[in-house]
Amino acid sequence: MKDKLRRGLLLLAAALLFLGTAGKAEERVIALSRSNAELWILAGGRLTATSDDAMDIQGLNPDAVSLGNMDHVSLESVAALEPDLLILFSDEPAQRALGEAARGIGIPVLGLDINGFRDYADTMKDLTGRTGREDLYEQNVLRVEEEIQAEITRAGSRFAGKSYLLLHVSATKSKAEKNNYFTCEMLNNLGMVNIAGDEALWNELSMEAIAAADPDYILVVPRGDDRKALEGFREKFTAGTVWPALKAVRENRFHVLAKELFGLKPNARWAEAYRQLTQILEESEAGGAE
């Protein structure tokens, strides 16, 4: 009799524990980086903490605290907040190391690596499932996808076969982006061809390589301080006689792209990014200046 009563009490306690925790999972969430914080908010979540670059994003709850630079957050500061979930980049060395350390002390970690719209859609499916806000998946993914397809259809074959070089530039370094970069995916979906492709020879960028390929378009996305990044790029690449002789420069097809849409993941603004790209390309095709 006593054993049956004990088993019954244990079952009742387990049921009460389940009911008490149902719907309360992942209430204390930390998302490091502006992009990751925005994803959680777009999925209907609230943040306990984030990194300093995300403190001004739309929809952030006012009681969220900053843990400082996203690549220098300490395990101690994360653990002190007792999070139910830590969201970070899985492809950034500093954040990957933090994630591994957090898992080691029992903190659930979600590592994200978004290189295109499908990655964004899959991530939002997961996040809205966690928050129970499937309506936001429809709003921030399915409707956006419809707008993207409409923009690609509207562009038709107008840019098909046009070659481009997409550069990420900072005050000290310039890098050619390959096809696994999300803005390259967008350009490729418009029928354009990335001269850097997936080839290792573009790992080291040089004026000679750019001149030899002579792309139809050269597109630049600044990193860090925009002014310093563009100054550094111009000092290294635009001096001398080779730069003005490039087809992209002669035909006004050199453009600086907005970091907010093409350097950071555009998330719910993915369709807006497509529209801005096609507008830039259309103006160039019509002979418009940068």
C-alpha cells in the first residue's frame, strides 16, 4: 500500500513539474551579436542579455542587459545570468569556444551559421517553434520569400551572365567573397556570375587578379568604420592607372553596398535587400552613376 502511495505521489510530482515548466522553456535567453538577437526577437522571444552591438535594435525589451563586445563575452558573465539558452555564431572562433565552454557547464547552446535565405528560413522555423509563434514564421519568412521570388521574376534575365566581384573591405584588409556568402547567393539568383566563385586563387586579393578578370561589376561592403574601410580600400586599389581602366569603373558599375543589408544578415529585410540590389543594377544598366 505504501509503495503504491509513494509511486502515486512521485507520478503526481512529475506531472506537476511538467505542468509547471510547460511553456516556460527558454525564458532566459542570451543572444550574442546583433543578427542573432534580432532573430530571437523576430521569433517572438525576449532577451535576458545580448552584446553591445544589439542594444539599439527594434523590439528589444528594455530590461535586456549588455554583455559587451560579442567576441569578448566571458563564460562567467553568461553563467551568472543562468540562461535557458545561449544563441551564438557557430562559425566564429571566439563564440564557438564560448559555446563549447558553456555546454561544458550545462548551459544549452544554439550555434547558428546563416549563409543564405534557406538557412534563415530553417533557423526561424526552429526559433518560432521554441517560442510557439508560428504566425511570425509566416510573417517574417513565408511572406518575405514570396516578395523575393516576385523580385527575381521581375528582374527576369536582365542581369544573366553579368560577372561581378564582391569585396568585403576594412581599414587594413580587403577580401573577395565566394559563392557561400549570402550576398553572392542573392546576386547568383539574379543570374550573375561571381568571378571569385569558390576558387582558392582569390584567397589573396590583388589588383593584378582583378584586372585580369575585369568583371562587369565591382561591389564593395565596408566593415567596421565605413569611412576608414573605404579609405583603406582606395589607398590600396584605386591609385595608379589600372583601376580607372577596369570595365566596371569605366561604365559606372562600381558600387558601395549598405552594410546593414549586405554585411549583416538582413533577416526579415531579405526582400528589401533584393529590391535594393536590383535597383542598383538597373540604374547601372541604364547608365546611372554610383
